[in-house]
Amino acid sequence: MKPRLVVARRTPPAVTERARTEFDALLSEEKDLDLDGMLAAVGQHRADALFFTSNLKLNAEAIARLPAHVKIAATCSVGFDHIDVPAAKAKGLVVTNTPEVLTDCTADLAFTLILSACRRMHEYDGIMRPGWRRRFAMGEMLGIRASGKRLGILGMGRIGRAVAQRGRGFGMQILYSDVQRLPPELEQGATYFEDFRAMLPQCDILTLHAPGGPRTDGIMNAETFGLLPNGAVFVNAARGALVDEEALIAALTSGHLFAAGLDVFRKEPDFDTRLAALPNVILTPHMGSGTVETRNAMGFRALDNIAAVCAGRPAIDPLWS
Amino acid sequence: MGKPVLLVTRQFPEAVEARAARDYDARLNTKDQLYGPAEIIRLSAGADAILCASTEKLDAATIAALPASVKVIGTFSVGLDHVDLPAAKARGLPVCNTPDVLSVATAEISMGLILAAARRFGEGERMVRAGRWIGWKATELLGAQITGKRLGIFGMGRIGRELAKMARGFSMEIHYRNRTRLDPALEQGAIFHGSDESFLPVCDVLSLNAPGNEATRKWLNAARIALLPKGAVVVNTGRGMVVDDAALIAALRSGHVAFAGLDVFDGEPKLNPAYLGLDNAVLLPHLGSATVETRNAMGFLALDGIDAILAGRNPPNRVV
């Protein structure tokens, strides 16, 4: 008999197809399930497994309400801020995520923001859409060259290291700060700063790849933006909560920051629209993992975890072991 | 003796104009008006040198009519399509350009366009800025992955090779089409193709970095586009004339070419208006070299050439 699965979120067609083929699956093809809808579906379907994403908050109360026949909850994301891990652990629920598979595409997106912000690509595209028709003086509308610049990376995990690798192709000097220094084979010549603040004055470009949580909440604020050199470029494709947006808007408005590229915001999707009124910021709608290849890979990875646990094997990506 | 007189035909970056004014009695164009041949001839009366850009057409008649005092022309460009070089040579008038210094900035725009087009930055940006972002969906606005894809570079000169270096950081497999095969030291593992038929079918991403001339006019036409894999990404930062616009627009509409990023256009700034409504194209107004660092370097290099000629030396960027 096939394992019984509830998919609480709309998924790309290839993932939906596989869920349908390999599982006795209750799918969300029309709309995503909210918490009550998910709990009802899991109960009715007597599900062995739950496939969900960060729009469902599995807090202690939600986990307590999950029926005992649910053996595994697989989040289709690398982040797990939306899950109360101690509560899941206490209940004996296996929880998995989808690391690694989104590293490259997220690093690509961060690098696209770096290039777009430095080279003002979204402003240029905005000039083109009404038809261009106007010559620029040789000193007008200039961006800054990204190649050869000092690139500061906060958070040198898989994604941070993938961004560093891309930066090296542009002859950038890589600086990084993290809770621990990396071994030389992963560091690849990057300069480590134990103190994040000491790194900031040396960053022509700063990109964030740190996890969320109380330690990093608002780590970019008026003081830390002030430590960046005048004319720096700032990119965040990690977590909106890392940034005090009031301070960011002030730094963009004063020109202390040349430009910013943002894929994540404190509130999503109803982000602070004052950002949208600024010309020197490029905004994308949290699309770090937004390629067909990666979204399929994430979905498949979540299904792989579910299949393993339902077959009595260990999970591939357990949040704890 | 006073400073030599320099006619500056366009508005150039601040640092470049400051240097021109320091070293020369500089006739600046503070309103950035476009000068025709008659104005150039009139304004260069008594000038020792001219610093121009590719917007000034220096044809044979104009060069012949320049006052005898003009001893050198420095152009703020790599391209020399706007200068009649045989006429300059016949007159014994040295011309200096600005090679090399814009390769990196232009390659950066190529890589930026590859990424921005494939990751649907134009659409995403417009959606967020207009307040039309209503939530994350696993299936919405999905782009194409770039890491690990095959990149085909048409024209493996300095800019193409800089682009290859950048793309290797994204683990791309580099293929190229060029008149001649490069030396292995320059090739760096890139795969040479001797025919369009072998080259185009491997281009998940095609970047045009070739010069514009009769051999490359409308090179990317319907027949060649059909040889690309379905869903390919096309980027052009070389010359607009290399693309058959009608054919590319048709392919973007059908989805055979999934995404395009274009910095140059045939007949620019009057580009084919059908591009303007295409959501799967990122469009830039020919700003491949538009960084402060690069534009300053271009201006300084052109001025270096002028300085050298007036001092009786022979600069490396002298083309005539």
C-alpha cells in the first residue's frame, strides 16, 4: 500500500505528478491549505506524512494538534524558522528540510542583485520601456564596476561560499564574517573577521547569507550601515529580519549607500512600499530558489525524505539526529 | 607659452573634464549638445587637439576641412566606425582610441543580463514596485537556472574572454564560435566550434560579443535561432546589427527563446518597438561601459594619447 500523504501547498507540475504517482496523496491543486485546513486534511486522510512550506507555522500548539499517525513533516525549504523544533522533537515527529539543492540558484540570485545594483540595470530597463529616445552624456547614469571590488559576506555557509566562488570569477577580494572561521579548503583565501563590525568599513559590496533568529535580528541597523564605506552596495537575499528597514531607507536616501538589492523583506508580501519609491534599490519578490530546476529539486527532496521515513528508513535531511 | 587648446565635443565624466581643464585650454561642451560637422570645424579653429566620442561623424570631408592647427584626435571609444581612418592617414592626422579598458565592464553587463533575463528580474521588479506582489507561490515567476548550463560565446575577443572567466565562477561549460581558434592559454578549456551547426545547438545561453560588420549583419536570424535549444537565453552586448530583430521577437513570443537581455539595438536609440512590451526581455540603453571607473579610464586613455602625440611621442593606443 502506498504511504498516505497530504501536500499542503501548490507545487510545480513535475512535483505534483510524482506525489500522485508514488503516494496516496491528498493534493492542494487549487489553493494552499491554512493551518486548520491542513489539520483537518491530515486527520481525514489518516496521513503518514505532511509536505508543507514556510507559510504554515508549525508552532508548539500546531504540533500538539497533529495526529499521532503523522510520522514525518517535510518542509520544502532550507529555512526552518517556522517550526518549533523542541516541540517536534518532544513529540517524536521527524522533521526534514531541503538543504543543498537551492544553494546554486540562491547564490545566482544574490549575484544578480549585486550586478544589477552596481550597474543600475533596473533603472536602465525602466528608461527603455517607454522607448528610450534620449542620449546620455558620457558621465550620466553611470554605475559602479563590480569587478575587482571587496565583497563582504555575512554568513559563510553553503550559499555564502557559492557567492564567494562567483565573486572570484570577477576578481573580487572576498571578506567574510561568521561565528566560526572556516578551514582553509573552504575559505579559499577569503579573509575572516571574527568581529562583523570590523569587516564593514572594508566592504565595497556587502551581501547577507546568515540565518534568521534573535542573534541576527536587525544586525544591519543605523550603526552598522554607518560603518560601511560611503557609496557601498548592499544586498540581502537571506532574511528580511536581518535588516532595520528604517535605517536602510535612510542610508539609501542620503546616498551613503550607492544602491541596494533586496529579495527579502521584514514583512512579505506586504513589504514597506517606501522602498518602492526609491530609484536606487532593486526589488525582487523572494525568488532566491525561483527556478524550475531548483523548485523541482526541492519538491523531490522533500518527497525523498517522506518516502524514506515511510519505508522505515532514516530521513535524509533530519533537522536533528 | 599657454596651454595647448583642446576641443571637447561632448560632456565627459567630471574627473576627465577636470584633467582636460588642468592640462589644456579646454573648450568644454557643458550643455552636451550634439555637434555636426560644421560646428566641429568651426569650434576647432586654433585647436591643437580634439577629444570626441562615437557620436561625432568625422568623415573624409570633415577631416579635410579641419584647421591645420589640429594635430591629433582622441576618441572616447574602442570603435572607430565614426572616423574615416584613410582620410586621417592621408592628412597625417594621428587618431587614438580607448581599447581594453572597457572589456571588464562590458563583460559584467553580459553576465548581468544573462542572470537578470534568466531569473526574470524585469518582471519581478515591476510586480513588486507596482504593489502587485500578493504572496509566494511555488510555481510563480520561475526562471531558468544558470549555474552549470552551457554558455556559447559568439566572438571570443577580449570581452568574450572576460565573460568566460566570470561564467566559470557559475560552473558554466564554455563554448565559443570565432573566426579562428584561440591559443590554449587564452582558451582556458573553452570548446571551439568551426560551424554554426555544431555551435548553436549547445547554447543553453548564447552571448553575442562580436563586432558589427557586413559578415555579422543579422547573423542571428530565424534559421540560426531555430538551431538553438528550445528555451535558450540570448544576450547581446556587442552590436545591435548582429540580430535580426523580427526573428528574435518572434522567438521570444513563441517561447523558443525563453529570455533575452539586450544592451544594443539595430538603429538605436530607435529600437524596434515590439521589444518594449515583451516581459521576457531585459532591455538596457547601451550602457555596457557605463561605470565611473571605466568611463574615467576611457577618458584618461584618450587624453594620454593626445598628451603623447603633442609631446612628440608615439602612444600605444594610436590607430593612425
